[in-house]
Amino acid sequence: ANAYLEKGAARQMTGENSEALSLYELAIGIRERLVQQQGKVELAGDLSRAYANKADVLFVMGSSAEALTWLDRALKISLALWKNQDHGGLPHELADLYTSKASALQQLGRITAALSVYDEAIALREALVKEGRKGQEGNLARDIGRKACALTVSGDHDAAWPLYGQALTIFERLVTQENRREWRHEMATACLNGAQTAEVLGKSGAAFSWYGFAVTTWLELVDREGHKELLGRLAWARVYRAIFLIKIKAIAQGIPELKEAVPILEAEATRTNASDLKAALDYGQTVLEILKSAETGDSASDADQ
């Protein structure tokens, strides 16, 4: 089972999500037999983690309702282990499950429920940080950023704005001052999401800066450090930055970047079958079509004259 889980994680890391799902299912079959049929309750935590892994890849592929079912199974086990303080039930793993469940609820449009579950995850993270678990600070910042994103999706940009600031303040300290570079990806994600709220609130300077940070960070991770699995994220950020540039009349910079980034995003969305990349692709392609229509109209007008 461990071998299947490790192979599944490796496949998921490179965006081979369908293959990862198959491997996780094989691992679950073994774990369920050991725990449920052979009574090896000491492996219940491992079964919960296998459920969570399957849920994670389902979420990435856009099957959030199914992911939620597996997360609830994982939570049922983990809550029992945590309450009993037995068989490895750990608060940070419980917080991870709450974060994943909140993300699935958000993707399903159940924003109020998602916000409530994010609060549970954040409360656990804050307690762990207060206990001196410094390794949880990045997770805390990530969860605060994700709650902010849920508020952005709901249209409550005023409530989202200070949360992005709170998350990025933590990330800035971790990445810049403490050189904990493993959090650059999550910081870039918070910047990408926060830039969209900044746009809506008319904070163009912050939007420009945060889009730029997201693009620069993922470019470094992809081109310099070989994290090709993040190519889709880089293309996503470039598409959104390009559209922002077009909105603020920086046409000469925005249109070429949009035309270059959309095909890359399309290829990565197809390769990974990731729902968030597909949504970003739809946005980019829609804007390109609008621009093409405008160009066609201008050409027709010139011909008439």
C-alpha cells in the first residue's frame, strides 16, 4: 500500500492525475482490507491519509462532490483518533483535512460552509503555532489566503482584502527573512488571488505588484529550478497579468503576453485535467475572442472608409 501511495504522489506531483487516482485506489483497497477485515486498527490513520490523497486528486480534477465524500470518510477516522489520542491522530493532519474540505466546498459553490470549515482549520493552525510549532506558520498563512479567496469568490472583496494582507505578511517573513523558500509557491498563489481582489477594489498598484510577483516566482521555479509541474500555474498568472495590463491600457505589453500564454495554459490544462487551469483558460480564451472581434471590426471600419 505504501508503494502505491508513494507512486501515486509522484504521479500527482507531475500532473499525471488519472494515473495517481488509480494508484491511490489500489492503496485504499489494501488498507481497507487490513483495517476493516483484519482488525489492524493501528493502520486507521494510514487509511485516513489514503482517503485524503484520493480526495485531493479528485479535487484537482474537478470532481469536488466525490472528493468531499472521501474527505468526510477521512475526517471521521481522524476525529476519532484525535479524540482518543491514539494511533497517530495528529492535529495538523486534522487541520489539513479541514483545509481540503473547505476547498472542495468552495469549488462546489457552498461558500458559507467553506468559510466555516476554513475557520476550523485556521483555529487549529493558530493553536499549533502558539505551542511553538513554527513549521505550521506557512500552513496558517496558506489557509488564511484560501479563506480570503473564498471571500473573493463570494464577492466580499472588502472582507478578503485584509486577510490577503495578513497571509502575505506571514509569507514575506518566512520567504524573505527566514529564507524558507519552500513557501514561494503558496505565496505566489496568494498573490495571484489577492491581485484579483486588488483590481476590484481599485488598488491597481497592489494588483500590478502581486501579479508580477506571482509570474516572477513561478518563472524562477519552472525555468531555473526545473519544477515543470508548475508550468500551468505560470501560464495562469501570465494570462491574468496580461488581461490586467490590457485593462489599464498597457496594450503593447498585455496582448502579446496573452497570445503567448494561452496556448501554454491550454496544453497544461489538457495534460493535467486540472479544473482551475481550465477555468483560467476559459477566461483567457474569452478575452482573446473579444480582442479578435474588436480587431475584425476595426479592419472592417477601415475598409469602409
